[in-house]
Amino acid sequence: MARLEELKRGASVKGILPDGFITVVDVTWIGSVAIELTYKDSKGKLANELIYRDREGDLEILESGKPWSFDGDSDLFRLVSEAHRIRLAYLFDPLLAVHTSLVDPLPHQITAVYESMLPRQPLRFLLADDPGAGKTIMTGLLIKELIVRGDLQRCLIVCPGNLVEQWQDELYRRFHLPFEIMTNDKYEAARTGNWFAENPLCICRLDKLSRNDDVQEKLKTTDWDVVVCDEAHKMSASFWSGEVRRTKRYQLGQLLSTLTRHFLLLTATPHNGKEEDFQLFKPCSMATVSRASFGMAFTR
């Protein structure tokens, strides 16, 4: 609210025009209840208008003199500018996830993530490495890079039951990624009835998903930006006596491939010595996109 007495030459006033501010050119009093206001609008057009005291509640003085000021909240401006800088940081720092995480990656991990995986859109990839060689680190780097670039909001990690806590701990401790583990209690207590829809960053046990039809039905109603399957060789089919035997884990892999844009398989043993089984295990048989969309990296 601004009183008529406050409308002086050079002041920027809001409330005279419905869609912007005006700059006061001259003020002539008419008694004590009204003024004749001469002003310029934001386009520089000159106008004249009678303003009565009953309009004081709509008036607001923006500034005396300049049409802008520097008296805003400096802390808020710094926060917004820093957030915008971080949002665009990947354009200037090609290894942003490395520099913002508690990791010291090896050269083959940098090569796999930044040269082989990130450029692929969509990503359909089989990453094979020795046990303990850092597949979790490579996955964490990929996930964090995609989050920074605005390409990931929802991520599902599927692994054997004895590894879920290790995945959760590594991703939070090294990358500050707060993944939730699906348990029976959490699944039953979901407010919406679908735990997957409520949690954008999830870790699930492989057999819990593959053996429970009800869980799979709820999983089918969701979509993901990235799905990661650890120990993926456990999800392979087998060729026996001229017949392909598809396990429930294999069928789960087929389902997961239809629910996500990026699909990443991790394993230390991609080949069991049987070429037929290896052809069934290759991710091109587990997804619904063409063979040309897939990559395979054996980092060691």
C-alpha cells in the first residue's frame, strides 16, 4: 500500500496499470483527496490519469528513481545462482560425478562410464568385470551423472538378497544417493498400495521380484529411467536337449527391460563355456529393442 503523498517524480509505481509498472513524470494535487498523475508506461508512452485515495490500497512503490534496484535478498540470489551453476556443471566438468563423490576411480572405470556408457541413448549394456573390480562404483558414477544431467529421476536396482545392504551402503556413502530397500513391511505399508510408485530410488531382492506374481503386477504399472541388474548371469536361460529353458529370473529380466529406458546388466561371469547359453544371456534377448542398440563391455 502506498499513500498518494508518496507518488513523487521518478518513482516506479505498481498498481496504476494492470500489467506492469509506471514511472511518475508529474503530480498535481486536486484538493486533498485526489491527484492528477502524469506518467510513462514501461514502453515509454506518456499518459495522464486522476487517482483518488480509494486506490491507495492497490498502489505499491517499487523504487524512487531507477526502474530496478539491488536491495533484494543477496543470500537467496546466491543460492539460486549456485543451484543453476550446479545444474549446468556437467557442461564444463566432464567428470562431475567423480569430483563430487568419495571415489578414486581406476582408468578402466572412467573409460567404461564416460566413453562407452554415457554416450549411449538409450543405454542397453552388459558390463562384465572381475569380482571386486568396481562394478558398483561404475554404476554409481553412471547414476549420478544421469541425475546431474536431468536424465534420471527413477532408478531400480535388482540384486541377490545378500547384496542389498551393500548396494545401499556403497551408493549412499560414496555418492550420497539415498536408495530404499524394499522389505515386506515397507511393501505392505505403502500408502498408495504400490511401493514402487512411492519410491523413486529402489533396491530390490532378485528372488522377491521373480517369485512373487503380485509384486510383478504392481511393478508392471511403473516406469523407470534406469534399471540395474547385478549378478545378471543368474537371470540367464539355458539350452538343454534342443529346448530353451527360461527360468523365472529370466522372465523377470524380460519384464524389466520393457519398463525402463536405460537397462544395465552387471556380471563377473558372462560366459559359462556354453555358447548357446551365452547367446540366450546376451541382453539383446532380454529386451525389446534392436540388437544394434546394445553394447557389451568386458573391462578386463
